[in-house]
Amino acid sequence: MGMSFGNPRKCTEDTTLRGYLIPKDTVVFANMYYMHHDPTVWGDPQNFRPARYLENPALHSQIITFSTGRRVCPGELYARNNVFLFISALCQRFSFAFDPNSEIPSIENRGTNAISLHYFKEDFKLIFTPRV
């Protein structure tokens, strides 16, 4: 669950970035994991704090789910709207809790970091309780 790197890109000309030469035709990746865990932006990125988005609405622009640059996913707006509606409907109808009989996953015990990063090695259970 989650991406470590964006889609590969190829430099169309020799480029210098922060003093490093990137030759033409070099394949480069955006390090999405770092962008979403940069302490200068997020403060304490390892902690789950949804309130940070209410405290600082500018953080919404820092979430790069659909890649970046000119070739961003063309379905981004549609997907964002549908995910928002889906999550909103779930939150209106259910309360969520971890199963007390299951171990709560830790981000420190995550899976392999490769092209794709899986945040949790083990499955975990949630309890959905209908709201009344």
C-alpha cells in the first residue's frame, strides 16, 4: 500500500540539479516516499495525526498521490472526488476501531522498501460499528 517512487521519467537534455549533472537520457524517479515523510514539511511524519490537515490546510497540496509533473494521472480529479465521497459515506455510517484481539500495526515494522512500499507486513483487523 503506497508508492515509494513515481513513474520513471527520462531527461531530454543535460541538466544540473543542486550541483549534480544529470546527463540526457538518464531515467529518473521522483522519491514520493521522501516527499511524504519530509520532516521540514510534516514535522513528525511517522505519527498518524489527521488533525494536521485541519491545523494547516496548505498541507493538502503536499500530498502527491497521482504522480507529479506534466504527466500527472489524467483521472486524478475523478479519483479524488470518488475517494472523498466513499470515505465520507463510510465515516457517516460507521465508527472504526482496531480489533482488540489483534496487534495494532506499527509503521516501524513495515515491509520492503523497493519500487513499491507496503506499509504493513501483516494484515490487521478493524471493527466497523454502525452509527445510530
